[in-house]
Amino acid sequence: MNFVTIDFETATSDRSTPCEIGLTFVENNQIVKTLSWLIKPHCYPNFDFFNVLIHGITPAMVADQLEFNELWLEILPLIEGKFLFAHNAGFDFSVLRKTLDAYDLPYPNVVYACSYIMAKNIWPGLSSYNLKSLCNERQITFDHHRAGADAKATAELILIALAEREITHIDDFKIKSRMAIGNLSSTGYHPCQTIRTYTKPDFRAVAADTSHHDRDCLFYERNVVFTGKLSSMERSAAQKIVISIGGRITDGVTRDTDYLVVGFQDYRYVGEDGMSSKQKKAIAMVNSGANLEILSEDDFLRNIDGKWNSIKVTVETI
């Protein structure tokens, strides 16, 4: 495997203010070099106290450094067309995109993956997946929250994971780490995500029992779609309730959808904006005048209140 790990430190909470970038280069599963640059952010000399407390980079340290748009001329050839990794890639690639946007620079053409998501998929059940905790478990020592050190530690961690799963090619990586690889290019951006395996439930027996149909219920004879994880019950149980009441469950948001019920969204699956493709499509449809309503989990529960206990036995046993 050949890849490059990337890490940013920022001067403020604004992600377009990187003050350091680190790159580690891996060729044939060997770390060959690590490079890092301090950056004079466009907000100079204004740094957030909390950010300085984390990484220790002060305005004085970057006073004579290049701004990102000048440094980019050197960095772009190093990453263009490469396979990149970042630990919590949602943050680092947001920094990259927002900084390029701030300087009106085009995006590079890269594919990338998140080592945080990779670790959760390859090593399930750990108490923490932050870079420091994962490296402590695997005896990787580094100067945390400096970009070069973090990039190198990320590369070391990835190499351990690749060896454990016998991953030697990017196609193996997709399969064995259960991750859809993200990409950034001149035409746009698509986040990396966990590939979920999903078996569609068989609700035929529930639909055949009409004894709990309720014409007064909001969902009766309406098309209902769910997205995200519900905190009150499994999605399949909520779907059974809708069907038991006399509603219809559909997989995707279409012009026939009446209600989209939104649960908790995991950024590993939906990306950094926290919205699934179903939710984004529904919002766009509502904005264009579609007769579709987006409901929270609380909204859903209020509309099945009083019906749950009477059909609980039915939906749990069918």
C-alpha cells in the first residue's frame, strides 16, 4: 500500500485557519518521510486561547511563515492523485476544503479514508478511538497535537491495521475495512463512510393483521420513511408499528413520501454535516414545495402515543 497521512492544527474554531500541516508518506507499507509546515493563518494574529492550549502554537511562532495560499504551491504536488488518510477525516478534510474556499483555490484530486472509522470497523468494542488512546494501546509514542507527529502516528497505526487484516491493495481496503472511500476533486466532494450491511425485514405477517389499523392516526395510509438510529426502539419495531396502524413503509424518499422520521445520525455514515442522503433530499423537496413533512423521533412517538402498548405484543412476536 502507498498512501499519505495528513493532519492539520488550527488557530481558531474556524476551520479555514490552519496554523500547521503535517504529511507522512508511506511507500510499499514503509514510512519514508514526514514533513510539516507552520502556517500563518488569515486570522493572524488572532488565535483562540483553547486552540493554543491544545497544540502550543502561538502567533509569534507563525509570524514569519507563509500563508496557506503560498504554501499550497509546494503541498499540492505532494498529494495530487494520492490516497490520503486522516484520523477523524471529517475534521481535516473540512479544514482543507474551507481553507481552499477561503483563498478561492481549486480542490486537488485525491481519494481518502478515515483511520478513526477504520479503527472502529477493524477493532470493535474499544472504549475510545481517539488517536492518543489507540496509539497508547499499540505502544506508539508521539508528540500529540503537533501536525507532523500526529500524521506519522496515524501512519503507524494504519500500517498495524493493514497488517492485521492482510490488506495490500486499495480494493482489499474497501472490502476488509468495510469503508467506502471518499474523494475530493475539482468537481466536488464525497465523504468516506462505513459500508453497512442491511437485510430488509419481512413485514408481510404484520401487514396481514389489520386488527390494529387506526384511521385517526397520522400515519394511516401514508408513506413513511425512517433515517438514522432511534433511541426509543429499533427501527424495525417502529416500522412494524407504522404498518400495524395501517401505514406504509418505503426505503427511500420520493415524491410519494408523506413523512420522514429522523433519528440520530452517525457521522461515520453520513459525513460531517450530520445529515443522511434521505434527509438532504427531503429538505430539498420541502423547499421546492413538496407535500412532505420531516418529523423528529419525539414527533413520531407523540403520534403513536396510546397505541404502542396495545400493539406491543403483536410487533414483538411477529
